[in-house]
Amino acid sequence: MKKIKIIIAIACVALCAASCAKLEKKILTVQSIGKSTIASFFAEVSGLEAAGQGLHSEMEAFFDSYYIKYGDIMGDMLNVNTASANDGDYFLYTWAMRVEYVATYPRLLWNAGWSIVTAANNIIYYGGELLEGAKDGEKATIRKNIAWGYFARGLAHWCLCNCYAQPYNFTADHSHIGVPVVTHIPGFDEQIPRESVAKVYKQVLEDVKKALDILGEEDSVTDPWRISGLACEALLARIYLYMQDWDNAALYSSKVMAKVPLTPRSEYVDMFRNPMATPGKETILRMNQFSNSSTLVSCYDPTRSDGNAFFPCPALTAKYSTDDIRKDLMLYIPEATEPEQFQGHTYDAVCKYCPYKSLTDDNRIPCPFVFRGSEMYLIHAEAIAKGSAADLAGAVDDLKALEARARGIDKSAVTMAYTDLASVNALIMEQRQKELCFEGHALFDYIRQGQGIHRPAESNAAVKDLEYGNFRCILPIDQTEMEANDYMEQNDGYKDQ
């Protein structure tokens, strides 16, 4: 029997399940701690709570190690130091990924995404069983964890679809191939093929809305490190944006904007560089990396022995005015606590993932964002400009709010020239680059709009142009999965490699 590894997240409890190496032929096996089994582990509310914490850890690993990097490396405003980047990042940057590169992308992103799905399915299934006989005082906790499972399952399916399938509107009826839809714990010989993008999105929306129904709409973020009702609304806003369902994107982004204020300019840099002390007033959901190592830190830190693997393209830094606080995150100034060889130098570096070295080790973590309020302004601007409202002035007003915050001036003092929808869209894309750069959006912002990637002259990439619809805009299914899975279909373009 051929097997694919899918990990079940159970927080710090060393309990895992390995499924059959084919996605469609799975069998749960238990690596026990004492006499533990998956079923007995979930027999108590404490086990479900541990699984919920573990689910967040699986999400953290997925975003920190793979998904955020993927969107930016494949985009146009990140320069890669090919001498210090690993092979997987190099192949992404050169748009040269092949099916046999199984030790890194595309295999590890695939595995990490399905680990989230597997963990979520166990929480949903066993949480449902636990709920049937639960005491009244336990039901709220059980329901919350089940909601986390629905949210995470929807998010993981959607992210995997972004990486392994062409965008939602690639075909008029969205019938092009997506990823498998796995909403239960599969049986031994069950066949689960890839589904259409339309079916993937349908399931994703159902899952996220179920999570929102359980968690309920919230007036403010009380715990930015955990899935919440506001996180559900933010995810729905982003999904509808990718679907070009403008009116729903406007609806959900406006809901979040009304509840989540922008982080003040005075706290903006610390929101990234000291997140445990200053998580950001606009934070909706970010990953808590307490006691965990970070791939993003190792890639962006310019004081590592071989230099930072990633640094901003000069074409991006040139977009910021001198008074723009966001520009401060594109220049690294060594602190007094750093070795002498770094003193007196400055470095072009993305400081969004460079916590202050003066912090204690436990707090020296980047905590990458999944959702924050600034993105909701950008979604809302694009949605009302392109939707039934056709409100170009309102869209520009949203953009001015971000620019005014960044520059420390009144919104009325911000000038943005526009004449039509195309010029407003150009302003939106520029603000998305300036505000959300290196948070995993670059590639997806282009292809969801039907645009290719055209890197500027300042990019150090040898290959600068990737046209929309090119098969290299998405990842191949890796060779080990293809060999293990008789029902897995390879993406066009990679079939003859």
C-alpha cells in the first residue's frame, strides 16, 4: 500500500495519525503515548482543547514556512539572494519548479496544508461526538473548537487551491481542476479525487460560514492569536475578493472595518518588530510563535552569517515618500546589542520579520499576520470601485486613510489623481504593494485580476516575465504524490516533465 503522510495536530501532545499514502486511500494509524488512541484522546474536553491549540500550531507552521513565502517569491517586489536562499526558494524565484523537486516545494507546502485539514476533520468529528454527552458548562468550549476546525479546514483548502490551481475566474464556470475536497476522516479504500475549483470554493464558503455561525459576529478582537468571528468575516471578505463577488467582498470588509481600527502610526513599526508587546490594534488574526523557530526570520534577517536570503526590490522602496512610516520597515539598522561588525552599517532588508534583538529570546518572534485591518480597507476599496456601487471616490477615500496614517498627516492632505476605474485600480495595486508587501499577497494579487507577473528592471531575477495563464503560475503535484496516487491528476504543463 502506498502512503502519503498527513499529520494530526494535537498541540504539544505527541499523538499523530498517518494516513494511507494516497489521499484517496487513507487509514488512520496511531502513534500512542502510553495507551492513548485518537478516540480516547478526544474523549475528554481537555483533549479537544489541546487539539485546538495544536491546530493553531499547524496553521503557524504552514504560513511561516511555506504560504507567505510562496506568494512573495513568485511575485515582483522581492529580490532573492541566490547564494543564501535554499533550493526550493530558488526554484520558485526562477519559476523553474519541477515535479521531481520533492524535498521542498511543491511537496512540503502540500503536506503542511493537508496536515491542517486532517487535524480540523478530527476536531470536527470527535468534537461532535463529545458534544452529544457534554455538560452544559462544557458545550461552549466544544463548540468553539469545532468552529476553529471549520475555519481552518476552509482556509487550508482555499490556500491549497490558490497554490495548485489556476485562479477562480480562469474559466467562466470555474470548472477547471482544483484540489481534493476532504471533509471527513477517509476510510481505507475511499477514493478522493481532485475537484473543480467551483466545488472547492463552495465547500470553503460553507465551512467558514459554519464557523462564523458558531462563533458569532464580534464587536472587537479579544484574542488576536486565536480564530474568531472577526477572522471568519475577514476570510470571507478575501475569498469574495478572489471570486470577484464585489458586493459580498464590500459587505464583509465593511463589517470588519467598522469594528477594527487601524493601528496608529506611532505603533506601526512595533506592531511588526515587537508583536508580543504591541500586537497591533488592527490585528484580526496572527500566528503566535512563542517558543517556536521561524523560517521567515531566518530568511529576512540581514545579520545571519551568509546574509539575508530575501530583501526588498529597490523599485518598491522607491514608491514610499520620505515621511512614510512603512519605509522604516525596509531598512535594517543594527542595535547596540548586536556584534561589532554590524555597527555603523545599514542594510536593505524587510524588517516585518526582524524582531528587535534587544528583546528576550521568548519574545523575539515575528508572529506573521493572517489578517489585519489595513487589508480590509484595500479589499473594500477594490470592491466598491468594481462592484455595483461603482464608487471610485469612495475607493480612493479608503486608500487615503492608509496613506494618511502612514505619513502622519490628515486624510484631507492626501492627493491621489484618478480618472477612471483603471487608474483607481492602479492606485489600489500600488497601495497593496506598499501596505501588504511581503505578507504573502503579491502573486495572488496579479493572477486573480487576470494579470501576469512583470518584474521591474531593478529586480535581480534572471527571468522577469510570467504571463497570466502560464502553467508556472501554479505548483505541480510532486512526483511522489503522483507515483503513490493512481487517481491524482497532474496540472497541465507539468505532465510531460
